[in-house]
Amino acid sequence: MDTLLSTVDSALRTLFVQARASRPCPTLPEQATALAHEEKQLSGSLMRVNHVGEVCAQALYTGQALATRDPALRAHFQEASREETDHLAWTAERLQELGARPSLLNPVWYAGAFALGFVAGKIGDKLSLGFVVETEKQVAEHLGSHLGRLPEGDHASRAIVAQMRDDELRHARDAALAGALPLPRFAKGLMRAAAKVMTTTAHRI
């Protein structure tokens, strides 16, 4: 019962409570730059997508932590989730600064990602870790593409995205060292297709 209540609490906090970061935001005061209207719109759309990614990260790790019976692995997922909370807080704050809103479909993204994480965890711990490796690699690749699309003058958003990318790559390495099994090629392809649907939709909605 305690685990179930904790899982529900995590979902409600992710979706309806302003996240608080444990680390300072990588954006520096001197990085504040006036952006043209079109640049703010682009940055807002891209950071909304990144915020959705962090909502999904919370859901994935929560689902995997609920599914595993290994206390050490559960602690691993919970620690990764706490680090992802920093990203959630940074992207939410940046959205506010840009005058943009989070995705209206965040509850849908959360539910889908939670289900995927739970199913992956039930299949097996090593495959669940493999799911983390592939997810984080794809997210890091996606964040790298955003560094190429964000306006050159949006130093604040670029600093956040760069730090997020570094953290995601570290999460992938940690999961690999914990004994992750590589995912089949078709599974990786399905993950990319699902991510494409999510990022395309969240860019606008």
C-alpha cells in the first residue's frame, strides 16, 4: 500500500505541482538575452517538448521502480528520478520565462510512459535497464538536435539543454554498468517511432 501511495503521489507531483530542483539551474543571469518574437516562439515550442520528455522520464522511472523486486535497483531508479526532477524544474521555469505553456497532453504522456516502464520492469531487471540505456541515448540525441535548432541568442535555454544532455548520457552509462541487456533492433525502432509522435505533437499542443 505504501508503494502504491508513493506511486500516486509521484504522478500528482509531476503533473500538478511545481517541481523544485536540488541543483542550481545552469542558466546564468548574464545569459539573459532579448529574443525576437519568432525566436521566443521557437524556443518555447522546443522547451515544451523537453519538458514533456522530463514528465515521461518521471513516469518511466516510477513505473520501473514499482515493477522491480530488487531493492538496490529500485533505489537506482529512484535516484535517477530525483535527478530528472532537476530537469523538470528547469524546463518548467524556462517555459514561464519564455511565456510558453506546458503540453496540454502531459497526463496522457505520463500514463503512457508509466505503462511502458512498468511493463519493461516486469519483463526483467536487465532488460528494464536496457530500456533505460536506449531511452537515455535517444533523449540525448534529441537534445543534441535541439542545440542545433534553438536560436543562437537563447543562451539560457541552450545552457539547460546542454546540461540535460550530459546528465542523460551519464544515466545511460550508469544503467549499462548496472548490467543492462541490449534491446532488440525492432524495439529500438518502436521507441523512436513513439518518440517522434510525442515530440511532433508536443511541439504544438
